[in-house]
Amino acid sequence: MSATDTQRRKSSKTLQFGVLLPQFGPLARAADVKERIRTVAVTAERLGYDVLWTAEHIIFPPTITTPYPYGGRFPYPLTDPILDIVATLSYVAALTSRIRLGSSVLVLPTRNPVVLAKELASLDVLSDGRLLLGVASGWLREEFDLLGVAFRERGARMDEYLALLRALWTQDSVTFRGRWFHLDHAAFFPKPAQQPLPIWIGGGSPAALRRVARLGDGWIAAPRPNLDDLARDIDVIRRLADDAGRDPSTIGVASGTAAKSIDELLDRVPRLEHIGVTVASVPLMFWARDFPHALELMTEFAERAALSRRA
């Protein structure tokens, strides 16, 4: 590690780092995707990374007409595989012992929340309390249509399902009255190992930021090339949380860094931490020429950022 890298790391004492598992996109096309996922998970834990991230889409139409909310066009062919988040994280939970298991993000309104609550509570128990649940309301109208869920209802479903998940995970006798779900003194076990199980909320719309401030344990932000934009939205969440009677400092922030190289990411570390980011995603899979190169970059960043020394 160079002297410059050492100075960069001195400024970051609390910022954590996550990496994407190759469970979607071009790197998931290979016949050995199971081995690739295993290798990334085990290597990331050994090198000192903090979170393994997964992503979700369940089904695609032949073509996407909904505008992509993060600029440009949807970045992957619609025929690329996307392995299920819960199944993937259950697999890597058995291969690891320390690293957090993150979803970025589950599209909550498209799921049956009772079934999902069972799957996630089981995953948290079997992983010894390592799940970092990220959920969002979704953006792809055609996917909602294919799943038979009204796109216009996604915000209302999101709020109800969040409340129902928390009721199922915390109440011994679950009574719940909602628009879509009614329970009377239901028994739901096991409860998650984490009490409470952290729920981080994704999205960048004003409604999403309000939801984070009211209900989220953290915010999962899309990559922002301009960190001033990211800082502004973090400030909005903090102000809204304070207005809602919550302590803004308890709300974490996970963000893609939009960096295009290891040097650029290391240069951004002090500012990311200063504006309130608590988990920075290292976009190795986007920098890499191929899978072996992604592993090389994973090792290089960990060494230059001194990840193994933080403990």
C-alpha cells in the first residue's frame, strides 16, 4: 500500500465496503456461476469486505418501454440470468461466517409478504443474524403487469408490506389490519435472529426519501457521479427523519460510488464518509474485463484500502 493510499484510509474509520455477487448480468451467464458466486463470497470475506450485495428482477417483457430511472437504457440483455436473492444468499450463508448478506434490492410490492417474511427470517436464523435487507417499490411497469400487481398501487403496498413484515417478525401473536392482508392472532415463527432485523429502503424519488425517513433503518442509493447530489438527498432524509421524531444518525446509507477505477474510489472515500455514507459499494464487476480480472481487482482494492487491518 502506497503512502497516498495510507493517507486516504486514515480519513475513513467507519465506512464499510460491499461487493456485488455475480448472480446477475454478464458474469452470471457462465455454466460455472455457482463456483463464481462461491469464489467471490469466500474471497470477499477473507479480504475483509463487509457486505455481499445481490440484485433482483423476477421477469422481463420482450422489450422495456418504461424509462430506466438511473439514466440511459437498461444496462443488460433481458435474457441474462438473475438468480433469486434468497436462494443465492442462503447458499453463500453456508460458505461464510462474518460478512453481511445484502439485497439491493428486493422489489417488495411484487412479493407475498407473509411468504417472504418466512424466507427472510429463516435466512437470518441460518446465517446467525447477517441479513441486511434492502427493499424498494420498483420501477419496471411491465414486470408488475406480468406478475399481476397493479403498478399504481406499489407505494401503498410497500408501506403495508413493511408494516406487516415488522409485525410478523416482532409479535408473538400477530394481529394485523391492512388493505391486502388481515391476520388475527396468527402464530409466525421463527423470528429473525436480529431484533430488529434491519430494513433498508431503496429509491431516489421524493416518496422514497420520505419513506426512508419514516420507516427505514437505512437508505440504498443508486450510484451518483455527482456527490453533491447524493449529499443533498442525505440531508433531505436527515431533515425529514428529524421532523418525524427519529434520530437521523441511526439511519445508514449504502451507495454505489459511480467511481470508474480503484484510484477514483479511494479519492472519493473521505467525501463519502463526510456526507454520511456508511456502506460504499465497490463496482468491481463493472470495472472488470472478465471474471478473473474482477478477482484481481477485488484483491487490489482490499490491499490498498487496508480492509483486513480495520478489525
